[in-house]
Amino acid sequence: MKYLFTIFAVLTAVLLSYGLYQALVVAPTEQTMGEVQRIFYYHVPSAWAAFCLFFVNLVASIWYMVRRNRKADALALAAAEVGVVFCTIVLVTGPLWARPVWGIWWTWDLRLTLTLVLWLIYVAYLILRKFSTSGQTPVIAAVLAIFGALDVPLVYFSIWFFRTQHPQPVVGGGGSIDPRMLHAFFINLIAFSCFGALVCWSRYRFEMAHRDVEDRQALESIMEAGASR
Amino acid sequence: MSSDGLTRATLIKDLRLEWRSKDAINSMLFFALLVVVIFSFAFDPTAEESRQIAGGLVWVAFLFAAVVALNQTWARELRNQVLDAYRVSPAPPNSLFLAKALGNFIFVTVLEALMTPLFIVFYNLRALGPAWQLPIVAVLGTWALVVNGTFFAAMSLRTRSREIMLPLLLFPISIPALLAMVEATTSILTGEYSAKFWIVLLVAYDLLFTMASLLLFSFVLHAE
Amino acid sequence: MTDPSNPQASAIIAVADLVKQFGRFYALRGVSAEFTVGRLYAILGDNGAGKTTLLRSLAGLSPLTRGTILILGKKDLRSVCSEIGYMAHPSLLYDEMSGMENLRYFARLYGIVDDQRCADVIRAVKLDPELTRPVGQYSQGMRQRMSLARALLNDPKILLLDEPFSNVDMRSAREMVGLLVGMRGSGKTIFVVTHQASLLNGVADEFVWMEAGQIVNRTPDFHPPDFHPLETR
């Protein structure tokens, strides 16, 4: 069990390297977009990792509300932090890709807007956790995560309808896709899933270790107080 | 013990206290007025253009005015730690939440009632679509802001930088409601398309978050 | 769960291994005790000893990190909260309303819609129910007494008072002590956290000394141990 983490880390590193090779070397250059299209191999897998991590946060938050399990809270925090990082990558790589290819930095289409709203909700979540003076911060944060999750379908429907009323040219690829590109894409998808899980796992371990140290220090002071009586 | 009676008693108590310390109301009304004037200076469109953008302008202005009002929702309960008296009692937390939300709703509606005629004047607004739908949109939209605003204001009680925490939490979650309010208002003003979908979305939003707030408020109230 | 000194009395409150953690700081470090019904307990100690934390935990305001509290035999504090009256140094009253208006509202929290009860309780603390002056304009002594009246509205079996005599003039403080004696006489169990232990000398049934988050001593008389530099009056 102790070595599971190391094995997983090595596997992830291998997958990422292989994915890098596939994305930058093996996959052919796209006809219309050129080299910049290769961002696709990182943009979409990052989004996938971010959304998975936000989902993990939701599940962990609900689990905490029901069971008040400390590990659930640590996992929720880890998933939120790493999810925000991946989400930031999506929001940065998106405009970098869109500008040379479609001539615009940003558009309020469904995917991008949903990503931005999720990013905003979870940054607010992290700020709440940081600024909270309550002893029940995990509970309050979990409540916010649930509110955020309830919001997501509403965001989806509102943007979807908005775009049907105000249609715009679609951005983000279309047409047939070369099988080598598909291969590179799936490798990177799996690699980023593993990468996201790995970073979240290590953040979780760090958080648990941090809390254990705090508890141990506090317990020592209780022992001292008891011994001195 | 009737919880409706308690909600009503709490609401009346809040309104009475608000009336007695009138300075808060006065400065907020003046702030609302200033917001309208500033927006009118910043965006000075023709009559045609104004119908397109007025929906967005008006609701953003309402949002800022609402945040100022929402921020002091719980301030009164923090003075002398009155909130502890509520927490210690067997009174149901939802009665307190509903009373606060309704009080905020009344308060924000008063602000909107002041700001709307001014906007109509400054922008020469006239609804080309079914104007009777506008009050419906106003009520649903205001409740959407107020119900979450009251809830997040309670969450912000136990944070540093309480005043900035409220908009930080409120704005992202309110995005679908804001879009709906703005689009509904714009569609009614321009008469170009139907506001029906947006009104339905607002109803769904209001129902969902009112239920969520009522279910989860006790956790927030009893958090230390 | 009986008090060995008096087998007839029963424990109205029992706490076991209470631990309260605020980050790295432990406000309560394993408090275990039993408290008997119908007694007046004075809880003493330096600042930071954990007195307020203990009281707030009993009131249900401060969830514990570890440990159990049994009040009237129940673990769920919310089910017995109508039997508890809580008073703290902040008045827990609205400054802009009169005493009667305040009490009328807080009575509603306990399902009491009886003006007469509010008036009786105000008279019991030697204040005038007809007074229309807002509570914010009261003297500290009057405000503390009105706050005590609020705590008595639901006729609680247990009274938790946190620094009730703080900044109060001597006459009001003595009157309040007299009130507490009367309430103990009618069977209430009273806990008073205070720095002015001399006021309860000869009145309290037991003095509970706290230090660094633990109960270090319980004495029937107020003889300040040497390591406690308490103020003398």
C-alpha cells in the first residue's frame, strides 16, 4: 500500500511523457489551424480533469455533511484546490488557442462560460475556507459546494437558451479527425486524469499530515498540563 | 408554537428596528440614487440603443444596491450578540431565515421602486413588449438575489472581511439568475422575443435555492 | 451518576472528557465533572482558563471537539434548550427597543405569547415593565438585570451566567445575587462565571476553579488558593 503512491506517480510520469511525444511529434499538424491546434491535447484533458475534481469535491462535501468524517473534508479541500488549478489552465489555454485561430480572445459560448462560472464558484469556495473564522468551516464550505453544484445545471440551461436566441459561429473544431490525433488525444486524456488524481492525492496526504501534526502538538500540551498538576 | 407567527414577529421586529434607526435607510436610498446617476452618465445611449442595454444596466444597478442592503442584514444581530439568544432558544432557524429574507425583499423592492422611475426618465424607456410581465420579472429576480444574498450574508458572518465575502459568494452563483433577469427585461422592452423561458428559469431558480436555503440554514446558524 | 456527598441529589449536568480545540489552541483540555441539581456553582479562574468556553458548550453555542455533555440525562442539547437560560456579558438585547418590547420578542422564541409573563419577569429583576426607554440607554446594572430577565423568560431549570456582574454597580450586583439566591431556592441550578468571586462568598454552594482548560479544584468555600491572585473587595 505504501508503494502504491510511488507506482502511480511513475505510471503517471510515463503516461505524460508518452502523451507529450504523441501530441507534439506523432500527431500530424492540423490543416487549417496549424501548430497551435496542439493546445487541444492539453486544453480538453485539463477541462476533463477539472470537472472530475470538482465532482470529487461535491461527493466529498456531501459525505462530510452526512458522516462528519475529517478525511472527507481534507479530500474536498484537496480536490477543490487542484481543480481550480486545472480550471485556470483551461481558461488560459482557451484564449491562447482561440486568438490565432478564430481571431477572438473570448466568446460566451456554453463550454467556456460554464468553465468560467465553475472557476468563479470554486475560487469563492477557496477564499471562504481561507477567510473563515468559524470552528465549523468544513460544514460551511460543504454547504457552499452543494449550492455550487445546484447552480451548474441552471447555468447550463441559461447559457444554452441564450445561445439559441443569440446564435454565433461555432468555435472549437469540427469535421473529421485523423486517427493519430484521436490516439494522441486519448493518451493525454488518460494521462491528465492520472495526473489530476495524483496531485489531488498528494495534496490530500499533505493536508492529513498537516492536521495530524497539529493534533499531536495540541495533545502534547494537554499531557504537559496534566503532568504538571 | 407557530413558526409562521415567529416569522411574522421577527419580520415586524426587524422593520420596527429599521424604522427607528432611519439613518441606514436614508443613506441606502441616497446610494441607490447615486448609482442610477453614475450609470446614466457612463452610458448615454440613443432611445433605440437604450432598450437593448437597459435590461443589463438596471439589473446591475439593482444588484449593487442590493449588496449594500444585504450586507447589513445580520449586523443588527451581531451587536450585543443577539444571535446567540436565537441560537440558544428552541426557535426553528428557518423562521429567522425567512423573516430576514422577506425583510430584505421588502427593502430591496423599495430601493428598486425608487430607482426605476429615474431610469425610465434618464433613458426615455418605453416597453414595446408586454409590460405587465415586468413586475413579475422584478419580483422573481429580486427574490433570486435576496434569498441567496441573505443566506450568504449569514455564511459571511464567521469570516474576516465580511463585507467583501458576500458579493464574492453571491455573484458567481447568481449568474444564471442575472442572465435570466436581464434577458427577460430586454426582451420585454424591445418586444423582439418572448420572455417566457427566462421567467420559467427564474421560477426554477427561486424554488431550488429557496428550498436549499431552508434545508441548509440551520447548519450555518449553528456554526460557531 | 450520584453525588457521593449527597446520595439523595442527582446530577443534572454531567460532562466527560470535554475537549475544545481552536486550531492549535485547546480551550478545554479534558474537563470531567458532575453538577447537582438545585445548587449555585461559581466558576472561577484567570482569563483563558476556559470558563466561558465551558459555559458556552453547556449552552449549546460551542460545539465540542471531543467529549460528551449530558444535560437532564440527554445528550442532544437541542432537545433540552428550553430548560436552559443563558446570559453573557453582551446584553443579548436590541438597543433600540424598550425592555418590554425586547422581552415580548424573545418570549416568542420559546413559544410564549404572554405579556403578563414578560412584565412579571421584569418586575422580578426589580425593573419597571412600563419603562419605554430603549435598552441602549440603560445603565450597565439595569441592562444586566434586563438581560437576566430575558434568560428567565422560559423559566429554565438551569441558568448559565457569564460574567453577570461585570461593570455593574455594587447595589445592582448585590441585588442580582439576592435574585440568584431566590432562584436557587425555587430549585434552579445556577452556574456563574465571574471574576468577582467575593460577591458569591457565603452564597455559592461550590466554587469551581479552572486553569488552562481544566478544572483544578472544587471547594465549598471561597479561600483563594495561593496561586490565584484574585481581586479582593
